[in-house]
Amino acid sequence: MDNRAIGIIDSGLGGLTAYRELRRLLPQENLVYFGDTGRVPYGSRSRETIQKYAMQDIRFILRHHVKLVVAACGTISSTITPQAVEAIGLPFSGIVRPTAQAACQATRSGRVGLIATAATVRSGAFGRAVEELGGPGVRLTAAACPLFVPLVENGFVQPDNPVTELVARQYLQPMVEAQVDTLILGCTHYPLLSQTIQRIMGPQVTLIDSGREVARWAQGFLAGHGLLAQREQPGTGEFFVTDSAEGFIQVAGLFLQEGVEGRVTQIDVEAL
């Protein structure tokens, strides 16, 4: 038993997909969410800047005495170094390995697609994970989708939104041409566009939700190591952001289908 919280870090709002799934799978756990909404998106930044931001985010979440750190961000997950992970001193997971594992298990043809931020695609982290976990019979086709994050952050998530539809069709064309049967949503923002993506790709394509997969990993890890919380009441949820709390409250409530008023605090992560 361990009643400490699970810490979740993200570049903005996308990690709420992991938060939502963790709340569903582990309702007794306390969750602390940090979204760097003032510096989003990370995916267009240099590797050095992303690593700097990631360590600032991690140092902040560690102040809350968490038992597990989840990087619910494809860009952080694919860029953070093994040395940085070791320095955390706590169990840690990004989205790359759990999501790649799910994709390799789901594919029937061995043709797997990846859509992610430019930094994630450039890192090659998903390609290495798919090669290791799926073997030579699995091939990865990757495409960067830099406009997806700002579309989500600004609430352009409705399935019938013409702007999102136009952008998605252009980004997904390489996946259609490659005839992938499994598509990794390699950024936790992207599941919020899943209805549009599924319609374009067709019902025969399996979408792999990175937020869901990292939450499933966390559930299995905590259960396997005797670290699940035991409390009679449902766990709490706290949210910290680096930009306006009001803007986050409005969009987070839409995504989580629950009110987060009174639970969101704006902080200056660089001043800590």
C-alpha cells in the first residue's frame, strides 16, 4: 500500500487523456497534474530546450512527494535521457514503450503508422521501440503533425470542425498511402481528435491511444509492486499550470467531463 499521489507531467492539455484514464482505472489514487501551458507546444523546440523544460517539470512534480512520475507527453518521453530518468529516483514512464507495445500487438499486417510532434518523429524513439518489440516483420511509417497540438489547445476538437478536418486529411495522407492497419497517436493531445482521425483512416485501422496505454502501464506497475493506494474515499485531483488557470479550467472541464474549479493553480515553474 502506498497512498502517495501519482504525478503526471505534460507540455499542456494533452496529458489530460492520461489523467482521465488513470482516474477511470485507479479511482482511489490521488493525482497531481502539471501542464506547462505557458510554453506549449514543446514539439517544435530544440532537443536541448525540451530537456531543460522536462527537468523543470519533473522537479516541480517531485515537490509533491509522488510515488510515480508519468510523462504524458510524447515529446518529453522521446527526448528525455536515460541519465535524467535515473536521476529522478522514482519509478518513471513516458508513453513511448507502452504505446509501441500495444501497436505491435494490434497490427495484423505489420504496417504501423505514427503521428506525433516534429521532435518526437525526429528522435526516432518510437521506431527503435517498435523494432525492438515487434521485430523485423513490423514496419513504421511516421509523420509529424505540428498543427494538431495548437488545434487541441484552442478547442478545435469537434468531429465536424472543417479546419481540423482539412489539416488532418493532409497530415494523414502518408498513412493512407502506406496502408497502415494500426496508427499510433504519439502525442497525448491527439486522442482528442480521434473521431476525425478514425473517420479519415477508416474503421479497419486500429488507433492506439498513448494516454490510455501509459495509464494501463501505470496500473499494472503499481499493482505488481504493491504500490496501489488503499483508501475508502475516491482519490483527489490537483492541477498546476504555467498560464491562465481560467483558460485551463474551461478546456479541461470539456475534456474530463468534470469540473476542476478550485483545483487549478498557476505557478512559475522557472522560479522554483
